[in-house]
Amino acid sequence: MRALLLLAALCACSRQEDTMKTYSADGRLPIEKLFEAQDTLLRSGRWEVETVFDDRGLPSRVFRTKKKGPALWVLAGIHGEEPAPPNAVAQNIEKFDALARKGIPVVLFPLCNPVGYVKAWRYPDSEGRSGTGHSVGDSDHLLPDKAGKPRAMKATSAQAGALTAKVLALSKDYPPVLSVDLHEDDSIAKGYLYSQGPKGRQDPAAKAIIAEMDRLGYPVQLTGQTSFDEIIVGGVISGVQDGSVDELIAAREILVDGARRPGPGGKSVVVVETSTMKAPISERLRVHDAVLKMLEKLYQETNSSF
Ligand SMILES: [Zn+2]
């Protein structure tokens, strides 16, 4: 009987591994390697980790420094078909501990959408690479429309409900000074940024990242429109109400169960987009690596300018 149970347990295990084996055709790291790298943060004693939600056995986690205060926020892996950001975070994980060692409060969401990552699906429920579905970062249920009413009555998914609730909870002890959300885009052949903070296109952190992409020889889409009809000027899009977690992090006012509350009020909220159209993952990693190297300077400059 015991042998039978053991056999049944082994079968269940291998079945789960089969279904959760990471898509690899685009050169992304297996999800186990990302978790392994993220876990090294816990050895320094400077970090705490929480599971934001568990999706079919895979955790979406948030790491935060034990030191609280005006913080640097970094998010990666909201969209599962965009592998460079969570890979760059894993490969540069020691940089985050270096920031903690210097006394900078940090909130790190290293892989927001683990099921999307292993399947290379944009959304956990998209049934395909870019099919329709619900983003784990959907924040419309907390954001007011132009008339001050909630844009949605509830979160679009359990994952989005959990992620946005965690963002709001952490923003009290770790008010976001600089938030950088790393993404990719498969509809434009060049890179660009969103700036959701109060300085919009004039945000010095956004300008510095565009300048760094240019210095690296990475092509930047300086003008034109995204596939969502958003206007790009100087490589930067600002002032969009896209219901993203970045809009939530920047929001000065939010709606919780219909009641107005102060929002996280991020000072500088930047979304980096590299293009998956022509550049191999190694090229895109160079950009995300470079942005991670800039974080300390950008955080300090943003912190001292407000
Ligand atoms: Zn994306």
C-alpha cells in the first residue's frame, strides 16, 4: 500500500514537471534557475520574501529589504512572452543585495507571472502566446475614471487582485520613489519607455534610460505610435490611463471599494520596453542589464529631487 502511494506521488510529481517545463525556444532560463537565483537574496539576512499568489503550484513572489522607507521598486515578468526582464533580474541578483547593503529600501517583484513565463503566454489564462486574457497587473478596479468612478467593479483575476493588493500594502512602508517595470514588445522593432510619474516625458530617469539605450546602440522608437495607439515622443509615452500596475504605483488617489484613498504616489514610474521582433535575447538582456546597473544612481537622483 505504501509503495503504491509512493508510486502515485511520484507520478503526480513528474506530471506536474511535464506540464510546467519552461518553454525554451527563445533562449529563456528554466524557471527553476530564476527561483534559485532569487533565493540567494535570502542568505544575506537583509531580505524578506512573501508569496503574492500561487498559480498552479508556481509562486509569484515579492522580495523586500528588512529596511523600510522611501524605496526603489523593480518589477519583472508581468507578461509571460517577454523573457529578458526576469532573466536579467536573475542574472544580476547580486546587484539588488548590493543596494540593500548600502541601506536602500527595495521592493522586488522578480517574476510576477510564473505560469505565463513557463508557457511563454502573455497572460496566465491567454491560451496561447498572445491570445486574449487577463494581465496579473490589471489595476482598473482600484483606479478612478475621468468621472471619479471605479473603472471596473472587481479585479479581472485572482492573480491581479492579489498582486495589486500587495502593491498597496507594501507602498505604505515602502513608498515608491523610483519604480522600474521591465517589459518587452513584439509589435515595434525598437525600444521605448512609458513614464507614469508626475514629471511625465520630462522625468530625468526616463530620459537617462533612453540615453543609455542610445549609448548601447540599441534602436529607440523616438516618434510614432504603439500598437495601442499611444503617442511616442523622444522615445517616451506619458499620461496614459492603461490600467496597468504602473499607473497604480504612480496614482496619487485610488478607489478601494468605491472610497477614495491616497495612492502609492510613485515619484518616478518608468516602464522599459525592448523589442522582441529582431533582436535576440542576448541583445535585449544587454539593455535590461544596463538599466539594472543604473538603478542606484537613478534612485538617489529621484529621491533628492523631490
Ligand atoms: Zn509587457
